[in-house]
Amino acid sequence: MTVEISENSPENSSFPATRDRHEYLSKLLRHSEGQKIRTYPEITGWLQELRQRAAYDAARLHLPGGRDEDWRFTDLSTLTAIDFSAAQPVKVDESAIAHLILPEAAQSRIVFVNGIYAPELSDISALPEGIFAGNLTQLPLEDSYDAVKYIVHQDGEKEVFTALNTAGFPDVAIVWAKRNIVTDTPIQILFLTIPEAEPIFYQPRGLIVAEVGASLQVVEQYGAIDKNCPDTQGDRPYFTNSMTEVFLQDNARVRHTRHQRESAEGFHIGKTAVSQQRSSHYTCNAISLGGKLSRHNLEVWQKGEQTETVLNGLTAIAKEQIADTHSAIFLDYPHGKTDQLHKCIVDDKAHAIFDGKVLVPQNAQLTNAAQLNRNLLLSPKARVDTKPQLQITADNVKCTHGATVSQIDADELFYLQSRGINIENARNLLLDAFAAEVLDRIALPSLQKSLAQCIACRTF
């Protein structure tokens, strides 16, 4: 059955008119183009050309609305109702970010405030030789020429928020491992904003490169610098529009944790684009807890044989939050392997969206792909929309996918109560176990503990 929705129907009424959306995008684009990029004069011209191309692409595109298939469950009207201005450089005292620094990365962290590198807040003294962490102005000039070859060179269709970021990123966070360099020291990238009286937006940019045989562990974290808990309602909205590109050469390994913990009035739209060469291994742990509205687009291209991709995701939202996760894995070579688990805990009137694609063309024979989305609704008004997808044209593969939506099992509660556990503790125990399946896959104990405490505080 096909249902046609008219322009004036309720389903579309919350989205601004096409002309209004175009004007809104034009205003964001003008703010973006006014941002000065921080780099060497020798490569400024090349980057400026990339930004101009992106600005041209963004001007031809439009902000998505109710008729865009990939955005039909995500209403952007709360975002477009706010008039944002570009964030300006600010100074921050180190004591203001002390609670955000991971103990394991106390001497292997780089910090960006309002999208701009803050060397006084960063410390990379624990990193071994052959590992670089910083921005374009700190990267040696000869390596900067190579960096330009990576920035804005991922595959994929043109998308408006990515083009907007490329047209106006003021700085680039870079983590680079040279050939055969292996380190177990986690590297933390902190992208922070300082909400102001007037709504602001900023566009952080990241680049992670692991050369042949290299191995890295990176924690990419987003949040606001505030004295209060991020869940506390305020009147200082802001918009984070991020983009991170990850490149793995042959036999490289990257363990990547992406932690989004924006404030209750923050908006977050981010993209992670990953390119894997032969026999490389990429793991992404994507945790989404914050933001009034958030979306993460995760795209992975396997570009060689025997490539392995592991995607773990956890979304925990409450009140009236909206959290959207769109992922796509593109396989094009034999013996590829993918394993994806994404979980959502949804409370109150919150709304979670999961849309996952795994594309297995004819060339990707002997592929092993698994995808599972599990959702737990904690209130009668909580909502989830899930759409796991497999597109297979190869004939010698092993592929599975599925999705579940449920409430806390009454039989499980009864079983725990029969063992002398009261109903509140039994409920907490089940929720903790549900989240732990993803959290336990994060290799940093301090981050595991803080995330578990945060989820417990919000749902118990």
C-alpha cells in the first residue's frame, strides 16, 4: 500500500517550508564561510579550495524534511526554530574540564574548545614516537601535505550537514600513527563547547590515520563545559555539527569509542566516515546519551580482502530527547566480516531511531555479516523506529540481521523477586545487564564506570 502525503498534511506541517529551509541553510553557510582555518600558509590555498567546493555543494542541497526517506522519523523543526551564530574562540581554565579527562589518557589527550585547538588544555607527553596527536599547525609541514590528501576524500554521497562542516571547519583534530607503530595508550579527543546567552554553533573536524601495520585506541568525546549535570535543563541552546574521517591502511587496527554527551539544550549532528584497506580491523563503540536532538551517521567502506568491522552502539535517552543512528557498511571484496550490535534504552517520551544498512555486492563473496538492534522501552509513551537492512547480491555469504522491541520482562522481574530481591533493585539489575553488553566492550575501565553510573542515574 502506498500513502501519498500532501504538502499541508500534519506529517509535514512541523517542517518549515522549502524556501524557509533554504534561507536557514544559507544563513548557516554564511556563518561557516566566515570561519578562518588554522594551518600553514603553504596549504591554506588547497584547504580553501576544498571549503569553497563544499560551500557550492551545500548551496545546491537542502535541509532534510519529512519527505526525505533517511530523515522521515527525525523532525528538525526544533533546530530550525533557533537562529544560531558561529562560535568564537574562548579561553578555558583547565579546572573546568578536569572531570572530563580520562585517567588513562591524562597525558595523551588533545582538547578543542568551540572547534579550535587548545594547547594549554592538552597533554600528549605519554605518546610514543611515531604517534602524532594535535592539529594542523602542530603537524610537521611535510606531513601536512599528506594530511590534505586525506581530508574530504572519503567516499559517499554528498550530504548537507557534511558539506556545511567542510565549508566552515576552523581547525582539524589529527591522530596519526606511522607505519608499524603499535600503542596501547588511549588517545582522548575532547570536543567541547561553552554555551552562551546567544545560541551558537560550531563545527569540529577530526582525522584519524593508521598506516600499514599500525594500531591505535582513540576516544572521541563531545560535550559542553558547564557546572551542572548535562541533563539539567537550561536556556542556552547550541548546535554541534561534526565530521570525523578514519583511514586504516593494510593490516592496521583502530579501536574507536565515540561518546556523545551534549547538554539537555544541545543539538548534535555528526558523521563518522571510515575507509579500511586489506586485512584491517576497525571497532567503533558509539555511545549516545545527551542532546535534545542528536544524530550519528556512521559509514564504513571495506576496500580490501579479509577486512573486519565491529560496530557496537548504545543509546540511552529520556524525557523528550530524540536520538537517531544511521549506519551503512559497504563491502566489495571477498572474506569480509562485519558484526554490529546496537541497543537503545528509551524512557519517558523519548524517541530513538535506528537505520542500519549492510550492502554485499557480487564481488563480496564469502562474507560473514551480522546485524542486531535491540530496544528496551521503559514507559508507555517511549518510541523507537528500527530498520535493519541487508542488501545482498553475492551468492556465497553468511548474513543475518534482526531487531527486537520490548519492555522489561515480567517473568525476569518475578524470578529475581523470588530470590529475595525487591522490585526496584530487580529492575535496576536488568537494565544494568542490558547496557553492560555494550559497555563491557569498551577497553577503558574509567569510561565504563562513568557511563554505567550516568545511565543508572537517568533510568533508575
